Amino acid sequence: MAEDLTDRLLDLHGRTFAEEAGIVLRDQPSPLYRLLVLSLLSATRISAGIAVAAARELSHDGLRTVRAMADAPWQRVVDALGRAHYKRYDESTATALGDGARQLLDRWHGDLRKLREEADGDVDRIRSLLQEHPRIGPVGADIFCREAQTVWPELRPYADGAALEQAAALGLPHTAAGLARRTESPDLARLTAALVRVRLNGGTL
């Protein structure tokens, strides 16, 4: 029964939020940074759909790298967020993205792989370093790690609180290790994303 439910979750909702945002996730600077931006956008009190749309709009506007974001005029970022209807937090988010990009350039030359190297395989350290970015708190760090586990193996198995709460509600294992035993490791990010989608949908598959 649990195996059938896992398959159903993957079939119905097993698309990562990075995939929905058009991010082909690789261990490379641009897709990792785009995932960080998506994580920041998704961690505010705004719908997941609007956050994904905002991430896509920023990418469409050419803001795909740390350097591009750092050099972009503030109003350009505000306008891109506004086109995606990310209007409640557009100005403060534009400021956080610009400040954060410049911080990433100073600290890691705009390459989040250097953050990974500094953490030296320590997941808690990765989460802590991510939270040095403006507006990336524990929730944003969880979103990043949940999705990045497909390309950073030391993060596996990773499941954030939202995914684990929904797993428990559905009668599935409510630990990351338990969920990992239900699926192949590359699919764990898809399964956790599916659980988060169900939670956002009020628990309805």
C-alpha cells in the first residue's frame, strides 16, 4: 500500500520546483544560483506558483548568474518580479537579491560550489552558510537542500519539515531515511516535492 501511494505521489506531483521553474539542475554556478533565487522567493508568505513564476521571469530577463544579478539596476529586478505578480515583497526582495549577489561575489566569487567546498560535506554547515544570504532563513535553506540533493550527494537523504509532516499524515515514513527507502535516490527530491505540493493543496492528492 505504501509503495502504491509513493508511486501515485510521483505520478501525480513528482516534479521538482526547480523543474517547474525551468531550471535544469546541474552542479554548475548558474543553475545552482537560480535554485538559490527560487528558494529565497519561495520562502516568503506567497503562493508557490507566484514564486516559481517570479523565478522564471528573472531568468527570462537574463538574471541567471550572480554577476548579472549584482550588476542589474534595482528597478529592473523590481519590474521583473512585478511582471510575475510578486508584488507584495518586490522591493525588499529586489534589495535582498542585489545585496546577496554582491555578497556571493565577495565571499565565493559567485560560485556556490565554493560554499559546498567550505562546508566540506557537513550538511548543517551548508545550511548555515546558505543562511548568510539576505532573506535566506531556515525555510529557504531547507528548500535549497531538498532540491539540490540531486546534484550534491552529501545532502541525501534530505526532507524538510513540510514534506515530513505530509508524509506522516499520509501514513508514509516520516524521516528522510525512511522516505529514501521508498524510492531511488534521484527520485527523493521528486517525492519530497510531491509531498510539499500535496500539503500546499490542503492534503489532497
